[in-house]
Amino acid sequence: MGGDVENSRLMFQGGKQEELFRWLIAMPGFTRRSLSARLGIPKSTFRSYCNGKHLLKNSTFEKVVSLCPEAKQFESSIVKKLPLNWGRGKAGLLHRVKSKTRLLILQK
């Protein structure tokens, strides 16, 4: 369980992940499409990273730093590293609670 540290999810300080991607897109020669292709991720995933909807993978952050070494400055904004599957685990727990609540309501 937990996921390895190499491929974990990075939780940034409030708004710093979005700031990282705005900063990258503003750099000369980088567009959303070109960054998505260079990072090897779908455009929709790239958009989710830009909007802060999904937490950035550590491996993807390393690719960003290899493309643009100045992005290393955002490393100080990382609050914690979470397991790769932390979102699915959280969703599973929420689903379990909702299911028990529905079951209790139906039993009344």
C-alpha cells in the first residue's frame, strides 16, 4: 500500500501548482499543447494539472524540471508527498460511508 516515493503525488502550497503551470506556459517556446506532448501526458491531464484539479506526479515534476531547470524553484512549495493512489483510496472510503448511510436510511 502507499506507493513508492519516486512516483508519488505532490501537494503544493495553496495555488503554487497552478502558478507553476501558468509560469511554464508564459515561457517562450512553451504552449499547452507542446508541454503536454513533451511531458508525455494527455491534454486533459495537463489541463487538470493547470487547474489544480489533480495533484502533480513526482515523475512529471521531474520532467518539468528537466525541460526548464528554473522550475526547480517551485520545489520549496511542496508541502507533502502522497501515495500515487491516494485519490482513489479517499474516494473508496467516501463511497463506503455513503453506502452505509444509504443502507441505514433504507432499513428505517
